[in-house]
Amino acid sequence: MARCTRSSTRGSERVTTFARIEELGKHDGATVTVRGWCTHLRSSGKIAFIVLRDGTGTLQCVMVKKEVDDLTWARYADCTLETSVAVTGAVRADTRAPGGYELGVTTLEIIGTSPLDYPIQPKEHGIDFLLDNRHLWLRSPKQRAIARVRHEVEQAIHDFFYERGFLHVDTPILTAAIGERAGLFETEYFDEGTAYLAQTGQLYGEAAAAAFGRIYTFGPTFRAEKSKTRRHLTEFWMIEPEMAWYDQAMNQDLQEELVCFLVQRALTRCAAELKELERDVSKLETVVAPFPRISYTDAVTTLQAKGSSIQWGDDLGAEDEALLVADHDRPVFVCNYPKEAKAFYMKENPADPRTVLCADLLAHEGYGEMIGGSQREDDYDKLVQRIKEEKLPMDAYGWYLDLRKYGTFTHSGFGIGLERTIAWICGLPHIREVIAFPRMMHRVRP
RNA sequence: UGGGGUGUAGCUCAAUUGGCAGAGCGCCGCACUGUUAAUGCGGUGGUUGGUGGUUCGAGUCCACCCGCCCCAGCCA
């Protein structure tokens, strides 16, 4: 038997060597054991096909009645959808097999039976049913493909920042400070009163940037808004880089570079997954720097010419964003929004004090806001004034103001929504499939 | 929180003007040596989301309630 992955003894069962399906091509002609779950079962009386899934791929196992002993043949009757099995046999190339290789079965061992009521059939299901069965839905090929793209994108993000000398800093999830005005999840915190689940790590990121130069955070974020759209989750993952001595132009250059890096990484290392997801990769191949940079003021003019009722000062609606991006084959920056439409910590635009130095990066194909970023207000007095204007509790921001009090510094940063980015790369209609166990307004289980 | 939908078998859906609640898939049985969501034949399967009302009769009409989906807002 070919020696493949070595494993240890677990519980009462002795697990010996076994092969992973994605590596099977290396074992052509050898006899191996594959461990996995049955996904398709077809029998013709004297020949039986078991399609096996092990998380790395799928494998067709062929069992011919006259080539196996009666006991092994009889075990086929116990195979049902999602029965876990160990199958031993010879690997052989065969054009009739999905994946190019199949296994000529000599031994079939049932590890864990699976009752006949396995909910997910190889057919169309409604989204509500699938989400109720999310713990089982994850076993489907499309969900595996999404999970692999997510994994690759996450790794690429770490690689991108590691290569550029950024420090990865973890910021608290439980916090007393309030970053933005959006809805917050509350919880009791010992004798300290109310704590909130973090909706951004940015303020902490700014403190870390003053300490370490260039940093990024990578973690979960919570929003208690009752959002029910294809672009929103109540719990999502966000990456928030913060860079000392970067102005807004440098900030956008970095965003551009990151997005291109992630797209290229997915194109080169997730080609099979994107194919499984039927993603039109030609829409990704055009994503190269530079991205268009449109000022908010110009955007309003353009939108009004296209028939939008938007007025200067309004935030862009979803329809406006779609209109604006429709003409482009790559993401688009909309820069320098009116002060009132954005958060208190954004730096006033010296060229037009009605606006702030910021940009949203809108994904093309209508995926909406992928990145929101800005240069931060580094003037102590102006920041205090903005906190007052927004009627925010000044005492909660004492430590944040210290960052301007003790050696203020030009700095910028942004937040990139992980699920939105991946949904866009995968071409999915809704971001809920991008995370293993989505948290939405009407869903906290499984 | 608004606007628009929807709820019938385990799943996906149908049911004409109100008139015996159905199909496909799944599952069970039989047949079949190369299947690709196998196929053929036979079988199994229901508190029509809930409560009340109209009617000889309600899945269908009316009222209220509940769940979910889509869109918008909030934002990444």
C-alpha cells in the first residue's frame, strides 16, 4: 500500500495510512485507502458506483460484484447519502470518472452509518431550508469552493501586509468606546456598566499606528442595524489597516494595490473553485490599477445628468452607486464626501472645507461598497469640535484625543469588508454564503 | 422601520369560476455489468403557517396574527 498521510490513533479506532483525494493522481496504479463520505450512489445489480467526498475533492469508486468478496459487496447496501466509509482499492486513470481518476474497490468498510433522512438532496433547495441546515449544507461542492476562496483571500491579505512591513494587531471585541453612530450590541461588563461589541477596531488601530507605524487589524465586527439586504451581515469580518505618515492619496494607492493583489491571487490559485462557482473571470481579469477616482462633487453632477434625484450633501444610495460604477470594468473610488455624510474622525479637506479627505471603493458589477477609508483628523481642536458637533460623549474619547495631544501625526487607513470582497470575487448574489455560519437579523443558528 | 412578494408531502412546486389535495425528486421493492443528479416498472408519503369568519362546501374569498424572501435605509 502506498504510504500517504500518516495519522494517529483516535479513540478506539486505529487509523492507518490514507490518501487525500486531491493528491490521488500521485498514486496512479497504487493501492490506497481513501476515507470520506458518500455523496452519490448508483448501482446496476452487479456493478456499484460510490462517489466519495473527503473535503479535498470527489472520487468515483467502482465496485464490481465478481471482483470483491460477498461481505464487501453486501456492505454496499448499507451505504447511504453521507455514510462515512474507508475504501481500499487501486487508483486508475479513467476518462469516464469525474476528476480523471477512479478507485477499483477491493475493500469497503462502513465507518459511520447515515439514516435515510439526510435533508440535502442533489437538487434545488430554497435558501431558508439550506440555512436551517447550514451545518450540512457546508458539505456541498459549491460551499467548499467558497470556503477555499475565502481561505485563500485571508491568507493573501496576511501575505500582502507581511510583505510590506505591516504589523498585525488584534483589537478588542468588547469595548466601552463608541466608534461610529451605527447600532451596537450591548452586554453587561462586571461592575463597569455597559460594554459594546466592536463595530470597528479603527480607533485602536490609530493608537497602534502611532506606536508601530503601519499596522492592520483582522477580526470580526458587529452591527446591530436591522439590515436585510444581500450586502449585510450582523457579524462580519473586516480588515483595517492604519498607516502613519500616509496621506489620503497614498492610502488609496495601497487600497488599489491590495484589491488587485487579492484578485490576482484568486485567479491564479482558485481557478478550479471559481469554475465550480461559474464565475465569469473575464470580469476579474480587467481589475488592474489605476482605478478611476471620482470626486463626490463630480459624482453628484454625473448622477444628476443620468436622472438621479441626488442633491449635493446626500449620501449615495445603492442605485446611485450602481449607476456610477456601471460604466467601468474595475472598482471605482468616490472621493471627498461632505462632512455631514461621514464619521467625525475624518480630516477636513483643505481644498474644500465642506468635505473630508476620504474615499469609498465601490466594486463594479453592483456589489457596492467594498472599502471605506480616510485620512484622519490630526488637529486636536478640530477633532474636539467635530466630537461636539456630532454630540458624542467627550469623556469616552479622552484616550483617542491623546493621540493628537502627544505628537500628532499625519495618518490614514481604511476598512475592507471581507465578505463583500469575497462575494464579489466569487460572483455570488448574496454575502451570506461567504461565511460558514452567517449571523443575520433573523438567524443566530445553527 | 417602509415598499413588494410568499407560506400546500421530507424537498421543489401545481391545483381553472369556491366542488374528491396532485406531480417531480427523495424514500421502499423489483430489474439491469460503466453509471455521471443513472434508467424502467410498482409502492410510500398531507393538521394546505395559525386563529376566526362567509358558504351546502374554503388550499382558493374576507379579517387579524405569525414566519420567511426580495428591495430600500443604516454600512463594510
